[in-house]
Amino acid sequence: MKHKKGNDINGWLVVDKPQGMGSTQVVNFTRRIFNAKKNGHAGTLDPFASGVLPIAFGEATKLIDFITDGEKEYEFTIRFGSETDTADCTGAIINSGGKIPTADEITRILPQFTGKISQTPPAYSAIKIDGQRAYDLARRGQEFAIPERQITVFDLQFLSLKNDCADFKVRCSKGTYVRSLGRDIARALDSYGHLSSLRRTKCGLFTLNDTILLENLKNMVYVERALLPLETSLRDIAVMAVSEVEASKLKQGQALSPRGKEDFSSASIAAAVFNGVLIAIVRVEENRISPIRVFNL
């Protein structure tokens, strides 16, 4: 059996992704820096965007879904007067004109974009259409339709307006395309618009306070010090202490009896821990406690 080259490294590296670099490029760059066997990112950021990009190493890759399913927060700027095929400043202009709205007009339409709303992702997105990425089809000039999707905007704030640019802050659900949000806000104001900047300030439980710049990482002698423990991404999950026998069962994919763990009856999932070591993420049900993810730490 051929083994992957590299070191067994487990944990989270939260990068403040710079503009102009793709998420996959960051994954490859950090894998080389750590000489790691395995890593992956949680929550794609477009190359033109910056901000919080969690990178999972080793066993932390089993927790990526817990991050991508969480809420996200962004700061973004809409430039009014033109709409692009990518809905951001990197695309070709497809519509131009429309008025530059006032601050009062912007404030009045925001309730339309709060709560559960429908949006159509941009043509240049990672959405799959008949098994192919939308951005690949768009680059080949093929015509296709992207179905609407329902997302949730928990909070949308208008921050400022200067000349033809308006700044916003949004807290939203998984699957939200902020580029589409900006495009649709402009249309609702009888204008055209695209994002001139996009910065993610929070992804799941990770914020800008957790991040490190790639430039700083390159200059570190002991890069492992930049890693956060796996448990960092589970700060809002109940912790269940298990015995050595129970830990062994979970590692073998076996369920546990809920007897003696009635305190967790209200929790849908929990982190099972033995002697301070994360053993598994478990689903707590009335008659059983079943492993969802098992860790080899």
C-alpha cells in the first residue's frame, strides 16, 4: 500500500485569505508549509474576496461540515452603475446605468433582503449543473439556467454611502452568495450594481481574531504553534465524558446506551471525550448514542 507523503498533523489553521488567491491555492500553500499529509478548507472564498478561511489538517477534516454548515458574516461594498457577469469587480460588464440611490432609499429596501429569501447564484459559481460546475459552463460560453435557492439572512446592515459605493454588513446562512445579494439589492433600487469588495469576518465559530496572515506564517520557525486544536471548532457542542470501554466501542463504530447520560437528553449531538482526548462526535437519541465522526488521536 502506498502511503501519502508528509507529516501527520491535526488541527485548524485559520487564515486571513488575501485578495487574488483562490481557496485551493491556500490549501496547497499551507500543506507545503506544514509538510502535511492531508488538509482542506471549510467554506470557499472567491479569489477576489478576503478574510476568514479555516483550513483543516488531518483529523480536523472530519469536522469541516460543522464549520461550513454554520453562520457566516461578511462586510461588502456595492458599486452602483454597472452589473457584471460575475456579480463582482472581476467580471465583464453586462448592464450599465441606473440611478445612484440615496441612503434613505437603501435603508427602506433592506427588509426585503432579511429573513428567508430566494436568490439565484451567479453564473460564475461552483453550483453543479448536470454534473458540471457553472463557472466551467460560463467560461465556455454555454447557456444554462441556475435554479433559485432559499437562504436566510439573519441580519443586514447598511453602513455608509460615498459617491457610487455603499458599504454593508451581513450575517447569513450556509449557501448564501453575497455577490447575488449585492446584485439584487441594486436591482431593487432601480439600478445596476456589483461587489467591489468582499471580506468574510466570521465562518462558523472562527472570527478574524483567530486568523493568521500567510506572510506571517512563512516567517514562523515553528509553524505548528499557529494551529488550533480540533475542539476549537466545537465550542458550542456539549462535552460528554466517556469511559475507556465506551471510547473503545465508539472507535469501533458501536453505539452506547444512554443510561447514566440523561443530562444529554436535550442535546442532539455531543463531543465524546476520554481523558481529555476527543474520541467521537455522537448523535444523542432516546434509546442510543451513535458515533457520527470517529477520531484517531
